Amino acid sequence: MNCNLNKKLSVLIITLNEEVHMNALLSDLDFADEIIVVDSFSSDGTESICKSFSKVKFIQHKFEDYSSQRNFAIAQAKNDWILFLDADERLTPALKNEILVMLKNNETYSAFLFYRTFIYENTILRFSGCQNDKIFRLFNKNYATYKTDRLVHEKLEVNGKIGVLKNKLTHYSFSDYESFKSKIISYGKFKAQEKFIKKQKTSYVRHILHPIYNFLYNYIVRLGFLDGRKGMTICYLNAYCIHIRYQELRNLWDKK
């Protein structure tokens, strides 16, 4: 496999009402050969901020699910190498340099995993299930695509070798409890739809036990208690997401 094709880099970002993040994010992407923002019709200042950057190509596209939106964004890119960023993610100088060096020297890998530093309410969470958080962010689009059977927590399917970058991506996950909870509810509903499409059902026992298990595992086994009150909040909301998933899945089957 020859991954030494077009070494130019396209940075892709999907957005919805991300005005609080866009200026800081876009100001730090001067190294990119192309920047594309795919927006699902934001009602805040996201569009005007993006259009204030001459290098940014701003596209509005109806949001159906996360995997479809990401694949649409990839299809708009003119370069082989893709760096996908969420609006609340930031590159450290060391990570930016590592990306550029890797692009220049890479002859082997089709995609790279990034570890992330998880920040909630301006505090770094070191445990609570966040300590091993890693995600695909850099890949060659000729050898990778997002699986369409995932509506949320999308999975990149890679044909080829996978590398791991040393420096971490900074993830400013959520600034407050309510925005975090709102996103968690959205994730839970998407996951329920995903399971409903696959004709999966649930039971009352699993609905009760799975969220409890998830909370205890992240809070005790994965040392969430060491993150203090915020660790408890994260562990609770992750478990609540599972509760919403089962609740919504049951509602979908009842409607059918």
C-alpha cells in the first residue's frame, strides 16, 4: 500500500451552533492546505465567524446522523489526507508539529489514533474512563471511511496500518452541566435509533443493571472518584446516556 500520495492536508469540521469555539479553533489552523466547515444550519454566529476566515470553505448540509455528516465532509475534500476536528478540540504546538512531521515522513500508515486530554468546566479529568480516551483524527481518505451503521459514536473503518501519535489532542468537552446533559440525551436517542434499525430489543433487567454497572465501573474501577465532584458528574451522565438509550429504544418498539 502506497500512502505517499497527495501529502497536502484538508482539515474538516462539522458544526452546529459552535460560535463559542470557532474563532479559537480556526485561528490555529494556518498550517492546513484546506479548511472545510460542514454546518447543519447553525442559528448563532458560527457562519459569520467561519466566513471571516478567507481560507475556510463553509458548506451547509442537512444533518441526518454523525457518520453520514462526516462522510459528506470527506467527499468535499480535495486532498487525500484528512484531519477531522470537532469544534471543541484544540491542537497543542507539539501535536501540530508531530502531524506535519508524520505527513512528511509517513510511508506506512493509513490512519492515526489520537489520545485526548479531557477537560470539563476548565478542569482536566484524569480518570472517570477518560484516561484511555483515543480517537481517529488523521487518515488517508483513500483507505478509510465512517461505517454507515453507526449513527453516533461513529467508527472509522480503516484499510491498512494504524499508527498512534504521542502528543495529545485537547478536548474542551463541555463548559457546563446542562449542555453536557443535553448532548448526552441526544447521543442516547441516536444510539436507540441505531439499535432499533438493527431490530435489537431490550429488557427491564438490562435497562436497570447496565447503567448501574457503567457508573460503578467508571467511578470505582476506572477511578472516577479521584476526579472529585466532576468525576462523579461525568460517570453519572455517561450512565444516564445508557438509561436514555434503553428508554428511547423501548419507546420506539412501543410505537411500532
